[in-house]
Amino acid sequence: MNFKVPRGTQDILPSETWKWQQVEKIIDTACDVFRYKEIRTPIFEQTDLFQRLVGDTTDIVQKEMYTFTDKGDRSLTLRPEGTASVVRSFVENKMFGYADQPVKLYYTGPMFRYERQQAGRYRQFVQFGAEAIGSADPAIDAELITLAMDVYKRTGLKQLKLVINSLGDTECRSAHKEALVNHFTPHIAEFCSDCQSRLEKNPLRILDCKVDYENPLIASAPSLANYLNEESANYFSEVKKYLTEANIPFEVDPTLVRGLDYYNHTAFEIMSTSEGFGAITTLCGGGRYNGLAEEIGGPSAPGIGFAMSIERLLLALDAEGIALVNESELDVYIVTLGESARQPAFSILRRLRNENIRSDMDYMDRKMKAQMKSADRLQAKFVIIIGEDEVAEDVVQLKTLSNGEQEKIAMTDLLQLLKNNLA
Ligand code: ATP
Ligand code: MG
């Protein structure tokens, strides 16, 4: 047999899954504290949804989607990102009618993009994202950014940089767009074919091109910052004030434009500044998307969201040399001597597990020495040793692996003693 995982995907093995679970726990706790509730949407959606909401001129829609036709002749797409589905669900389930606004949601799950595989870039990857829909208060922008920063901080990451920008509203965007078209049109032949088609549809995306980023015309392009109208400028300055209030350091980068078509006002990215990190340093991206719900027939519902992949978060931890704490270590390993101890051992195991004590025993009929080695390898906190004599006396030998001490414990005292020591 010669089967392998599809290119760009990976098996996450037990030696790694605990880290994922640990990160997911941190995410769930942070979201709980910030009062964001989990939403679970389907892994695939109608293809039109992404074309509409992510935008026809984006790399995602143009090059990266896994699109297929099902047996009912419908065009479906494996979700490349989470916001479109969340906004779809917000409109479809009339969440705009909920008494408490904004509606604050989060998700964690696999996304699919047909991309060239490299470190930190996979074809199936897991994103954690959060969305706050229904409010255009700059404080909610700051709250959401704080949530993203908090999740990283709770994992132990320190070398982070938050970069923010304002993309303005429709009015400033169209004035800026005109200036960009004038700037690039005389030289557009120097640019890649994608940029040539972006010129008419969405010239802002030229600034984000991964092919032409070194062309000096990109650095000299008219800056959006100079086109912000008063309302947009005020909004941006409020967001900055709230971030300062929350003690979140940031840098303003007027060239930051996000890859998705739907952003306006606040856009932000969080990068790792760790030296050990490879070429791709962006850990998280997000922004405001007023008007997105209307785009699919919903009411006006201003929103803001971000997404980060767990893969890049774990890479950043590695780069900083930070180890997550495994909270799921073995409490007790039971070593048996001789056939007559097996059933009593099995019954102790049952009682330990009823008390939520993480415990295990040998199922390979091995000698005592081999069982002790297992207990060591599995880093059990305690080892219970039970043989014929112990069974007869109704006791066990309890060994504490950290100091090697061993004592005889009456069966009736065992459970309480372990519970006290493990608490
Ligand atoms: P990039 O510029 O790296 O392609 P992007 O703008 O396409 O990123 P977003 O769509 O904003 O990324 O997704 C948000 C986050 O999801 C990224 O900051 C990154 O952490 C993660 N991400 C995006 N694509 C991948 C991928 N192929 N593999 C792993 N993580 C990814
Ligand atoms: Mg991308």
C-alpha cells in the first residue's frame, strides 16, 4: 500500500493533538470571558456565497477554492474562510432581530484553499475566528482586536506586533480608487496579469500583490490615509484611543490592505516578530465589513471580525521556544504481579476512573519490570503495585514516582488518599 495524505494536508498525531486541544481550550475560555458564543456552520456552502462575499477579484475566489458539483448538479465549495458563512447564517437566522446586539460569535474549524504548500501554508488548515455583527461602535473594533491579542498572550506568546490601518468608507475609497487608477494606468504594462485585471475592478488589491510588491510604483502610490474623510478619520482615531486605553500597543501602517474585498474602516494584522519565524509572519488578519450583510439581502448590519490559523500560532510558539503545558498527564498506572491480581486491579481502575483520575494498566501480559518502565515513560504521578500478597491482605503498594517513595496502603484508604494528593 502506498497511500499518503493529500498534498498540503497533514495528520495530527497524538503527540501533537494535545497541543491543539490546549489551544482550543484557551480560545474557548477567552471567548467565554469576552462573551463571544460559538457558532458551527457547514464545511461547504453554495459557491456563489464566496464569490459574492469574499469577492471576485481576490486570490481566494480566483485561484484557491475547492469547488465541486454534487450529484444534484449544485455548485458547492469547501469553505476557504469563515466570515461569509457566519454572515450568511446571521442573515438566514435573522440574528439581527436578537434583543442583544451586537451578536458576538466565534468559530474554530478547518478551511480549505488550493495554495502552494510551504511552512505555515496548507491546503487544509484550522482557523479560529470571531465576528461582532450589528454595531458600528469603535469600541467593539478595539474589543475584537483585544480578544485576538489575548488569545495569543494566554498561549504564552510575547513577540507580537499589531499593525492597524483605516480603509475608510465607500466615499473615501472611491476617491482613492480614482487616484490609484490614475497612478497605475500609464505603467500598468509593467505589472502582472492579475494586477492588470485588478486595475479596473479593485486597484487597492495591487498594493497587496505578491508578485509585484517590489515595484517602486507600489511604494509611491497615493496613500489612503490622505483620502480619509472626517467621519472615517474620527472613527479611526476613536479605535486608536480605545486600544491605548486597553493597553494594547500598535503601529499604524498606511499600506496595510487586507486580501479580502469586503473590508472598510478598521483593518489589522498581528505578526510574530520572533527571529526564528520564517518568511510568513502574519498570524492573524481582520477588519470591519459594514455592508456585507446587505450584499446578500440582509438588513444593514455593520460587522467586524478576524481569523487566525492554529497552525501559525503553533509555529510562532515554536519560534519563541514556548512549550504549552500538557494538562492531561497520567495520574496513576497500575502494575500487576501474577494472574490473581488482574481482576482486583481492573476493579481499582474502574473506581479511579469514576473519580476522574486519569489511570491505566497493562494489557500486554508483560513482566513487572516492563510495566514499571511503561509507568515511567508515561510519566505517571503514582504507580499502584498489586500482587497475590496484596490481594490477600486487601492492600496495595503505592509508589510516588517523583521521589521513589513506596508505602503500603489499605484498599479502603486508597481512593481518598489519591484524591487528596491529586487535587
Ligand atoms: P496570506 O497573506 O498569508 O495568504 P491571507 O490574507 O490569505 O494570508 P486570511 O484570509 O486573512 O489570510 O486568513 C487569516 C489567517 O489565516 C492568516 O493570517 C493566517 O494565520 C491563516 N492562514 C491563511 N491561509 C493559510 C494557510 N493556507 N495555511 C495556514 N494558515 C493560513
Ligand atoms: Mg492567502
